[in-house]
Amino acid sequence: MKIKGELAIVTGASSGIGLAVSRDLASRGAKVAMLARQRKRLEDARRSLGDHASNCAVYPCDVGDWDAVQTTIRKIAKARGRPSILVNNAGISEVIPFTRMKPEAMEAIVRTNLLGVLYCTQAALLSMRAARRGVIVNVSSIAGLIAVPLMSVYASTKWALIGLSESLNGELASEGIHVGVVCPAIVDTPLVTREEKRTGFTLPEAITLKPETVSRAILEVITKERDMIAVPRALGAVAAMRPTLAPLLRWAARESTSYIKPRINPGGKAKRKKR
């Protein structure tokens, strides 16, 4: 797909990966509908785009709310036309032992990370199927390829996005719609920063990606119709060898858990990403 002149919907667009991909799409001539929960943060994010802000419009929306998603997608279609690109990026997480996780925290993560993707995808597909063209990019995580300790519910939603992407890609290919998935490692976003402050555990900068790096991978899925991209790419090779490396990966998970677990505060609710 060529980006110029296309209408793209980006969720979780007020910071981090969502803001970076909104900037990259707008700079390439796309019209961008930026979605997030809080209007002020969205408007601040849009203003930060400078010369590219004119290509963007903001739409406050909780992607975990079915009615809100349906209303918002209809507004976008009425005001700006049919969307041909959807980037499902919104997500929340919490670093905590599973046995200490509260039901409301589990529900919040599943509602945003999984149901939010299902809701936005189904709503956007109405226009894409009518036009018989479109690209959907789901932002999963390396936690969707390799199990991550102390993030069990988050990891389960990210594994689900890979299955969803593969299933829909086969289902919709004959209608001219491509569905791909990007699996980044740890990214320098407000979500990660907040968890670092809550747990008191700081990640080394050397292993932290910039949102712009992930955005480039998302644009590659859009323009070249890639099925899956791991960021960094080397992790994709590790994931592909998972059956062979399973004992080693389980050992690494146990060792990292024994190191991290005593250093985190096990309390608290699911942390919502700044929008």
C-alpha cells in the first residue's frame, strides 16, 4: 500500500509508539485519525507534530468500550472518509506475580489489549471490505513470542494478537486486506517508565528500543505487506527456534524471576498507558 493520501487510524496515539507512527504516517502524506482516551493528551500530542499536525485529527476513545469504538469509527468515516490503514497499538500492562493480581486488573488488561483490538478491527473492516483494500497492523510484543515472567496476563494478550493476526490474514487476503503483526522488545514509552517507578526496577538503556524504531517496522508491514516483524530482528530468529530452545528459555525465565521478584512492589492496579 502507498501511504500518501490514505486515511489511517492509530490507537494509543498520544505517546510512545502510537505518537511516533502517527508522525511517520503524517509526514508521508497520510491523513491520520489519532485515538486515545484523554482529549488533552491527544491534543498536546497532535501539536507536538509541528508541520505534520495539519494531517492529523484527534478522537478521544476508550478502545475497550464497544459502543465508543463504533461511534468513533463512524465519526471518522463521516468526517474524513474510509480508513484503509489501522494500527492497533493501545495497550496497558502490569509487572506483578500472577497470584497477587486482582480480577479488575486482569480485566483491564484483557479489555484494552485484546478486546480493544477486536473491536477496532471489526469496526474498521466495514469500510475496508467495501473497498476491498486495507492494511491492519497489530502491535504485539516479544512477550507474545517468548514467555515473560511476572507479566502473565499481558503476555497472554500479546500471544493472542499473533493468533488473531495469522487467522485474519488468511481469512481476508482474498478481499484485498492484509493483516500483519509487529513484536517489539522493551520500548522507551510512558508505560515502561511508569512501571519502572512503581517497581523501583530500572531497565538498562542498552536493551530499550526507541518508539521510532518500532514505527519503522510498522510502516514496513504497511508498505511491503510483511506478515510479522520482531524488533530487534534477531529476536525473531530466537522465537523461530523456540521448540529447540524451550528448556533454555524456561531456565532464563526462572532465573530472571528470582532476580526481579524481590525488587518489585507486588501491589497496585493495572497501569494505563498515558494517552
